[in-house]
Amino acid sequence: MPALESVFKAYDIRGTVPDQLDASICRAIGTAFARFAGSRRILVGRDMRASGEELSGAFADGVRATGADVVDLGLVSTDLVYFASGRLESPAAMFTASHNPAGYNGIKLCLSGARPVGQDTGLDTLRRQAEDLLAEPASPAPEGSRGDYEQVDLLEDYAAHVRSFVDVGGLRSLSVVADTANGMGGLVVPKVFSALPLDVEVLFGELDGTFPNHPADPIQPENLVDLKAAVVEGKADVGLAFDGDADRVFLVDELAQPVSGSLTTALVAAAMLEKHPGATVLYNLICSKVVPETIEERGGVAVRTRVGHSFIKQVMAETGAVFGGEHSGHYYFRDNYRADSGIIAALIVLEVLSRSDRSLSELLAPYRRYADSGEINTVVDDPVGAVEAVATTVAASGAPVDRTDGLTVDKGDWWFNLRPSNTEPLLRLNVEARTAEECEQRVAEVLDLVSRSSGAVRSGGR
């Protein structure tokens, strides 16, 4: 029986195909999820990866074996699946490995209304149930007791939903370059933007899960090279970089300068507070200080959260927050069933640009108050132990220690967060300071502290 601990992560299921994830495992997970969700209907979607059709088909077979019906959404983006879960009030499964290389696949799960299923809200239970099913497979269900199967196309409905977040009549003819990296943005972006007065050029719009042009991971600067060149060559107003399942977006301004997720969060937060005065806005604890500053300056209520969609969606439900942003490029909207959508965030930025006579770089200038390191990933033998060792050292020095998510130390003019990855065997470091020079110096200090505290640094990278 295959052990499933390696593929069940904090927020989703993910692994290499077929050695970690195959059809038999997905069939068992489908049965377990149908029983766990307790619904008569389960939605299933997939991205463009070559293994997606087989794995999602096996999952659907496992669902139908319980008597539950399957609605096949076909090739879709993850945010479209969340929309479908909310609109159809049904649990859903999205087969994707997001930004991971071609050899990976995975499953993102949600309950009716796009409510997240994470480690603490069902994934551990599903893992145990799936392992039991793999150990003792159930007898095939009689054909008459199997659930029904139908295919539904919600792309047009989703595109209209996305456009509802802005005043379409107020948009002007901006020049936009969208790098969809052969991911699902190649399907969704043209459909959303085709009805808008925008001049849009799509790079690598062909759906191809082998990612022949560059990885679908826009948080890595090297994957923005093509987009930056196209923005400069075409004199575009903005560039948009989507990840593989198109739920995240990163911006490039008209000068081909990347825009961090924190700055995008600040810009969108300001726009949302203009539409919803006094509203609550969430930001995760690795966002720049400019985010809570902006929220409060615009009359909103800023609420800090842990990193990760399951935590943010829960706090959104508790507080009624209208919007939430993560430094990693995930943007959550109350009126999108509290789910994240990169393309909704992108469209709101385009609306802000349309209403201004300034360029994106000029609009962002007031938000560029600090220098940040970006996320620096370091491989250590024991990420959790390394964080604990650093926390002990920092506490002994008398510095304030925040253990909300990993370790956050705020020294006023600079701060850092150090936490184990929830999906990979990595230690993640984010540092922010007043200047680039000081930020670089503080990064070196913290990495040296990690090395001395853990004694196990093997390699690193951003």
C-alpha cells in the first residue's frame, strides 16, 4: 500500500506522477472525498497537464462508486472551480500542481461554497480513509447504484462574473501583455478580456502541460524575462504573469519592473476600500508594512493573518472582510465566495489605471516605501527544528518574538519572518527594511543565524 503522507500537504494534495500519485490513489481519494463531503454532487475540473484526464477520471469513478453524481467541468482554472463550487453550491476537486514542473499533479479540494479543505479541516481524515481503501479495496458498486455523470461548461458564466467586479464602461483602451505560460490562463484570459476595450497580447497561450517556453511560476524573476521584453517592445501599459492553474497573478509595470504581491495587495486594497468604505481587509504576515499602512490610511480595518488560503478564508468568514491579499500573489474577494482569483485582481488594477492619467509605475510610487528580499528558500535537514533554534537564539537576545506563523521578529526599522514551507522541505525567509542596502545586510545576518543555529544548511535559492 502506498504511503500518502508525502502527497497530502497542508493545503492540497500534490506529488509526482505516477510514482507518488496514480489512478488507483486518485480513485480512493475520490471515494473518500465523496463520503467526507456528504453531497449528492461533486464537481471535478483539471488543468492542462498530460496526466490530468486519467487522474481526474479515476477520481470521478471513485466518487460515482459512492452513488454521488459527478459534474465534469473539463479544462478550467482553479479560480473557475471555486466559482463553480459557490455558484452550484457543491463540493469540488481541481486537478492541478499549480506552478510545479510537468511531472507533478495534484488535487485542490473545497466544500460547497468554495469552503477550503486543508490539513486541519479534512485532509488528514481524507488521507486516512484513502489509505484504508487502498489497503482493502471495496467491491465494485452495482451499476444501478453508481452516480450519474455530466459535463458542464461554465467559462462564459465565470468570465461575466469576473467582469462584474469593475465598471466595464469606465475601462479605457489599455495595452496589456499577459504571459499565461502555457497554463490555464491561456483559456480564461482571452474569454474574460475579449469583451473589454483592451488591447491584449497573450504570450504562450497554448495549453501545454510540458511548459515548453518557461515554468509557470511567476514568483521567480527568471520566468518574467519574456513578459518584460514584450512589455518594453510593445510599449504596453502593464504585463500580467499567471501561474499554471491561473489563480495567481504577478504584475510588471510599463518600465518592465516587477510588482510585488504586497504592492498589488496595497493597490487593490485601496480600490476596494473606495468601493466599500470602512471595510475590513486582510493581509498575511509576510506582506510589506505598506499594506496595513495603506488600509488604515484609506479608512479600512487591517487584519493580519497566517500564510495560506485556508487560514485567510476562515478569517474572511469570521470578519466579513471584503478583500484579502498575500505576498505570494493570491488575492481573495468576499464576493467571489471568499476565494482567490488572479484575474479579478488584474482587472481591478486595470480599472484603477483606466481612471487615472498616470502610469502604473507612477501609481505605485507612493507604495514603494520599503525594500524587501523576496522569498528566500533554504534547504535544511530539519526546517521546523531550525526555526525553533533561531527563535531560542533571538529570544535570548531580548528581541520580541511572534510565533503566529513560524517566527516573526520586528525590530522597527526592519523585520523578518522565518517559517517552514507547508508544501516542500524548505525554510522560507522574508526580510524587509528601509533601504535595499540595509535589507541585503539583514538577509545576510539572518541566514548566518540560521546556519549557526541549525548547523544543517545544504543549499539555498530564491
